[in-house]
Amino acid sequence: MSTARSATRNTSRGTVLETEEHQALRAAVAALGKRYGRAYMTRVVQEEGHPDELWADAAKLGYLGVNLPEEYGGGGGGIAELSIVLEELGASGSPLLMMVVSPAICGTVIARFGTEEQKRQWLPGLADGSRTMAFGITEPDAGSNSHRITTTARRDPDTGDWLLTGRKVFVSGVDIADATLIVGRTSDARTGNLKPCLFIVPREAEGFQRRRIEMELQAPEKQFELTLDDVRLPPEALVGDEDAGLLQLFAGLNPERIMTAAFSLGMARYALRRATEYAKERTVWKAPIGAHQAIAHPLAQSHIEIELARLMMQKAAGLYDAGDDAGAGEAANMAKLAAADACVKAVDQAVHTLGGNGLTKEFGLASLIVAARVARIAPVSREMILNYVSHQTLGLPKSY
């Protein structure tokens, strides 16, 4: 898929300076999302299922692997294109959270740092949707401090195999994933310090156990706690260079933040659209309630915040796709924070606009209150992003 940047304006969707190709992608994905919508996702959640039909259709149309290399079955685009897909599906009410994990994080890491064998084994399946991969980094006692990760990998001196031991929490989609990309730590022979490394752990690996975490969040993607008890992996399970450390890790975390922004923007747009439609039709006195500034101004403010957050997301995706990892890291964090805040405010205002109707199942907005909070917490809290910006961008001293 070409990523030419001929700038044009799309006034119908409120996006600026997007290529005609990107506009066409938005329109096509929006049409797919419209065929499913919020009602479909609600049914999937109620049935304790997964959005398999939507996932299959998105894969068939080439949307799931749009960011992956063409030589491995992908679209040859980047995170810019993948973020458009997730945003538009979210705006229709049917987001696919596993897009953040499988093609964005895992697919990107393998495409950039995996061996030729790993690329051939995983990328075609991730691109066509026939295979999925989860991502495990968060631990019960580490939280936002990745330096406290205790999942360790050590070599078996007799076989050269890796042995992984540790725990992970809040890992999405392990029940449907063929494997999980696990962040562990190995010992640096020169310094004795632990350094982060990435390992592909098959779902059925001996000693690899999962326990579902019951969540208030209503989403088809289930959350799990993982236990790794001397999970034996062959040497080729290691992704990339054992000494690359944080470089490879953040190659996946920056796309994760950008895609989380896309997820938030889609949800925010959905909530704002439902509230705007209601405000145009609902008449209490002599005019629709949207004619009153107490209703109109907060909705207009939400629209502005969504547009501003999208611009930062587009900047982050552009920097990442151009290979500027440092610039993308800063922009991705800011995009994630801005989009998450815009989403929380949009959902809250949408529910408030509908009044009592905003809490009914008929309108399907109340359940978004919990969902909107997720992006403020995961994959990194807004407070840690503010720490990042204050330290890395402004050069302020650390308090920890």
C-alpha cells in the first residue's frame, strides 16, 4: 500500500491535510463499521463471545495488516494507516481492541527486529487475521515501573533453551491468541544487570498458565493474569538482539500509545455523534435542546478537543513511520493523553446531554463511561506521561 502524502482536505469528516488515499481508507472502513456497529459489539459481549465476524471481514479487506510489510502479506503502510482503521471502527461503535496488540505491537516488533524465520512464521497470519498474538508486560508488583519487572529468562547451559519464570497481569486476549509476546529480563554477562528482552510464548507451552480477571469493563476482549513457571522455549523464541534492550521494547510501546489514541478518538466520536443527533431531535420547550448554548457549547468543545488530539496522533504516527523513534515517543505519549482526556469528556458530556436516556441500554452510552476511563489508565497512566514530558521535554528533575 502506497503511503504518498499528497495533502488534501476532507471537510466531510473534519480531518485536515490527509492524503486522498487516507480519506478513501477512512470511508471504506467507516462503511464496514456501519454494517456492524454498537449493537453487534453489545451482542458479542452479552454472549461472552468475540467479534470474529468483524475481525474476519476486516482481515479479508486488508485492514488488519495494513501496517505490515507487503512481502509478508501486509499492506505496506504504517501506523498512520492502522490508526485510521481503528479510529473509524471505533467511531461506528465497533472497535477492535486486539488491533492495538496483535498487528500494532507484536507485528511491528517482529517486522522490525524478528528473524527471517519469525517473520515468515508470524507476519502473514497476523496480516490476514488467521493468527493473533497477545502482549504481556505489566506485572502485579511493577505497575508503571518497567525497571521492576521480575519475569526473568535464563539459559539452560545444556540445551541453550530459555527458561522463563514470572507473572503478568491485564493481558488482553490470551484466550484467543496463538502466542503471547512476553517482556522478560535477562542478565547482562558484562555488568550483571537485568535488561529487557522479548520472547514469543506459544499458548499451549508447558508451564504457561492463565487466569481470567473479572472486569467491570464491558468488552469482548477478556483480561488475564499469566503465570510462567520455568516455561521452556527454544533459542529462536527470542525476538531480535538480546542486547538491544529498550530500543526493541519501545518499538512496540510507541505504536501502542498511538493506537490507544485512535481507540479513544473513535469512542469519543461515537459518543459525540449520538449526543449531537439527540440534541438536534429532542425538544423540551419550543426548540431542540441543541439550540441552547448550555448544550451546544460543551459539545462544540468536545469536537475541538477531539480534532486537536487527532492532529497530535497524526503527528506521532507520521514521525514513527518516518523512523524517528525519539520524536515519535514524545508525540505518542502526548497524543495518548490528549485523546484519552477528550474521550472521557466526550462520553461524560454525551451521557449528560441525554439525561436519563443516557443511562439506558437503548442508547448504549452508559457502558462507555467505564470504557473511556481505560485509556486514561492503560497502557500508561496520564501521570506517567506528564512525568515523561516534564523530564524528557522540559528537562525538569525527577522526584523518583
